Amino acid sequence: MAEVTKNPKGHGEEPEPHGHESEVSYERKDVNVFQISAFGIGLLLSMIVAVFAMWAMFDFFYHREDEKNANNPSALMMNERSKLPPEPRLQAEPKVELKDLKADEDTILKSYGWLDPNKGIVRIPIDLAIDMVAKKGLPSKPSPAGGANDGYRMIPEKSSSGRTLEKISQ
């Protein structure tokens, strides 16, 4: 609690400025750290007890319902849950199958081989194919654009209602 000293000069007079020792008021007692710590530890221990009590209660309810519903078909299905599904099983080991698929694709992408020996079509490694395309460029065929207008195309513009022609260079 705060302690206030009274003005020693009299009832109606102004007190002196706050620099004077007799008029200083402040908290005379600090916070009790022991009581606050004890409360926090007590709260923590009560929370731990509550958690374990709830765990025990849920375990009790689970076993009670399990005994009550022993002949229930859904409970019997839960016991058989670890068995494999009926045939046909599409993927027995998906991670292994994915690893094998990636290895097969890498083999195809990084090796030579025949695609169609009768037509003479071969497969080359993808790195070599990328280098060849970078050196030669992609094949292109002449565009039929402008064939109807003797090598000109229409350019849409607001001022000419889209009737301006431009020569196409090929």
C-alpha cells in the first residue's frame, strides 16, 4: 500500500514541491516473488493432474465401449483392418514401382535405340538432341499467310477499319 505523509505546516496551505523528503509517497513493499512462484507451480501441477485424469477417463470409456460392442460388426471390421484389400491390388509397393519407372525413363532418355527399324527412325540421348537443335534450329515450313492477298496481310487499325495491307516477308 502507498504511504502518504501529511503536510506538517497546516491545513489550508500549499505543500512544498516534491523534492522535499517528508512529502514523498511510494510503494513501501515489493511484490512477493515466493507467492507468485508458488501460484505458478501450483497451476502447472494442477494442469498436469488434469491432463492425466482426462487421459485415464478416456481410456476407461474406450475399454468400456469396446467391451459393450464386442459383437458389433463394425468392431469386428476394425479388428480386420490390417489385412490387405481384395484382389486385384493395383500397386503393391508404389514407392518401388515409381523408382523403377523413373529408372526406365532415364534409361530411355539417355541411350540410343531403334524406334522403327523399317522406317529408319532412331532414338538419340536427349542431351545430344538438345545440342543439335541449338546448333541447327527448329525446322520450319513456309507459312500460308498472305497467299490470298499476293503476299500482303491485313493490319487492324481504328482509322482504316482494319483494311490496311502490309507486305509479309518470308
